[in-house]
Amino acid sequence: MQQIPIRIDESPEEPNLMAPVEVKAPNSTYKFKICLVGDGGTGKTTFINKVLNGDFISKYYATQGAVTKFLTLGLGDNSFVKYEVWDTAGQEKNVGLKDGYYIGAIAGFFFFDANSRETMANIPKHMKAFANACGVENPLMFILANKMDIAKNMVDFSKYANKVSQYNPEFIQISAKTGHNFDKPFEKLSRSLFNDANLVLTANISLEATNYNYDILAGTGLNEEAAKVADWVPEE
């Protein structure tokens, strides 16, 4: 990605859009709400902090309720996309409050710890709750397998493929610590929202992936047919 200053606006006035943009116009700003969803400790807050300022915080602090942050990225032609990012709490005690956080969100990033079967098993539940509450037709969903830098025995997601296939999720392996693929979620989201497979975003930090070659499907037994149903393919 190229680099320009990220604009962080804590008091946005324009409403969130509830559908993808058919034709991107120059000199325009488009605003969307998205949610970071997943169990506590899966790296949601670390991920967005690293995207915003490049910082990795190794000590874990539980997010209370939801924290909203704003990220604006350049789209070219003096146009911008502004993401209102809701970092939702992963604690079970707050699960009853989440439906209200999801309202109006056009997309969700669903996190699980690549080393934790429990956080992975909860992904279908999180996705169902989000789809039922967001109020957006065909919201975009991305499953993020985080902590790939320490994934020794990769948990097997294949048994849950059919449970989430109706949402057509994209599957991305990331490391919020090393920065591995941490540009991909916003890149893929933006390209989908603007129907432009070649869209180049601009930001004020380097969002280039580091030199890792993880294969999310290696040794998991997820066959080609299951991968087709789940609508994702391994990262190259």
C-alpha cells in the first residue's frame, strides 16, 4: 500500500451506508460501520490498534462493552472510505448487550485464536447473532485466524465450514503481533464494498504483509469440496 496520513475523526457527522457502492465518485467520502467480533483474548483490540498506529500491546486487557474507533483510508481520486470500527467485548457477561452494537454494521471481522478450539467453535454463534441483528442485507463477513505467529498445532475449522457457508465468509490468517496479513481484512473489505478487485488503499503506515507462508488448510483434512462450500481458499 502507498502511504498518506490516516485521518482519525472522533465526531463523524455523515450517516453510515448500508449497502456497497455501485460507482465510486471522485472527491467523495464514504462511511461504513463494521464490528470486530470474537471471544475475549482473540486479538480484536490488538489488531485495530496495530492498524491505526502500528503498536502491538502484549499485555491483555478485556474490552468493556464496546469501543468505537475511526479509520479513514484513501481510495484515489481524492476519495476516502471512513470505517467506524466497533471493537466489541469478548466477555460472556456482555454477550446480551452485543446485538445493539451490531445494528447498522455492513461487515464483521470474526476473530478466533489459531491455537484455541474453544474460540474457533464459537465463531458460528457469533456470526449468526451478527447476521440477525445488524439489519443489513447480505452483510460481509470475514473469519480471521489470529496469532499465526505462535500457531504450533493449527486447530481444524473444517467441521464448522457448513455452519457458516450461508454467510459466504472470507477466511484470512493473520498475526496482529508480527503484522502478517493484517492489511488484508480492510483491503478485501474495501474491494468488496466498491466492487473493485484492483482497488489500492493508501495509509500512513506500512500495511505490507511480512514474509510468512502459512497454509491454513495444511493437515486439517478440509477437502476441496468443503473449501468450495465455505467459499474460501488457502492463502498463497
